[in-house]
Amino acid sequence: MIFAGKLAVWCFLLGSSSTLFYAVLYVLYGHEIPAVPSYYNYVLLCGHYLTMNLLIRVLLRGFNYQVAVRACMLGTIFACGMFTAAFAPPTYTIFGCYVCVLSFFHFSEFVAISACNPETLAISSFVLDHSTDYKIAAVTSWVEFFIESYFWPDMKTVRIIPAIGLIWCIGGEILRKVAMLTASRSFTHTVVSKKFEHHVLVTNGIYSVFRHPSYVGWFYWAIGTQLVLANPLCIIAYALASWKFFNDRITIEELTLLNFFQEDYVDYQKQVPIGIPFIKGYVLEE
């Protein structure tokens, strides 16, 4: 892993270390800590975040600064999620789990690229600015969660569905990162139109099970986030939207791969499924 990846790890941990404030409070006061954090606790959290950012600003410049400030932000968001999951009222604890899952995903995307294909590493590797549709989908899920929490709070306290969602998220996260590391330098966040010397057709490991394991992992991770939030409407919407996105993406990517690897990829298509239900990819006409 190159320096930028290591820097991201340290800054993520630095940001998430704000939970130490609450750990100390819990040790000192135990169950006397209020379920909803007081204004003073928020001041501590904000103070920690601002202090860390000031330190980063003083020590780093350029690309390293951009990496550090984003990783620290994601670490702080992860810490907020942990605190919410641990101390918020029962209706909102699952939102804390969701925040942890979301922030860790974006952090781990950058770190995984820094490990498997550092030549393509960029600020965009955090995937924080994926697309307008991605942002709209996220905000929509938050709106649904808080509306349902207000009018039907009991539906957010049933733990079986969020537990299943958390398993999906963890499984999808692991599958995607294993795929990225297995593909190594052949993995990129964008579909490339030019074949480079280091591009090889990866068919070993997890790629012997799924043709597009990184997409399979992301597909189930996305749906899992809505299971974690117990959002019935967004579970359906995310499943449909994610299916369409990956169907289009895989079709384009497989056309490129067929151009790159020709008959080798045709044989690979025949032997290994994609992994997402009802997506066939780009199939050459006989």
C-alpha cells in the first residue's frame, strides 16, 4: 500500500477516535449518560473534529491534504454512527449502524484502490461524488427513514430485518474488496476503453465464481443498507435502481472486455455467471 493509503487509514482512525470521549463518559458515569447526547457532548465531538482538521491543515498540503481531510471526515462520521448505535433511542440506533456502514464503504474504496491499483488512485477513489443519482438515492432513504420513524416508530425497532441487512452489507463489502484485490492492477473504478499492458483477464479466485464480483458485492451492499434502515419503499427502489445501473454498466463493460480478450472472454462468459439475478451481460450473436 502506498503512502496515501496509509495516510487515509491513520486519518480515518484519527477521526473515529472521537468516540474515546464517550467511552470515557461511559466509564465515569455508566448508565447515567442520557440516551440523547447533550449539547456539551456535541461540542466535544465538533471540537475534536475541528482540532484534527486544523492539525491536518498545518501538516499536509496538496493531494495528501485532500486525502487526509476526507478520511478524517469519514472517520468522524463513523464515530457518530457508533455513538448513535450505542446511545440513541431504540428507534434511531439502526440509523447509527447505517452511518457506520456507509462511511466505512467510502473509506475502504480508497484504501482498496491504493493497495490494488495505486496508479489510478485519485480523490475520486473515495467514490464520494459518484453521481447525482447516487446522492438523490441516499437523501431519499434518509427522508423515508425519518418520516417513518416519526409516524411509525415501532417499525424501526424490529431488529431482524436490520440484522439481515447488516449481514448483506458486510458480505457485500467483503466480496467487493476481495474482488478488487484479486483483480489487482486490472481493477478500475471506471470502464476503460483502452487496453494497457498490465490488463489481464482475471479468472481465478472469486472471479471463478462470479464474472463481476465487485458489482455483485456492491449490488447486495446497496440493498443491504436499506434493510438496515428498515425502509420498505427504498428496499424496492434500491433493488430496481441498482439492477438497472449494473445491467447497463455490465453490458458496456463486457463489450469492452470482448474487444480486449475476444474468444478468451467468450469462453469465460460461458463458464462463469455474472452473479446478479437476470443480468446476462453483452452476449455476442451466434
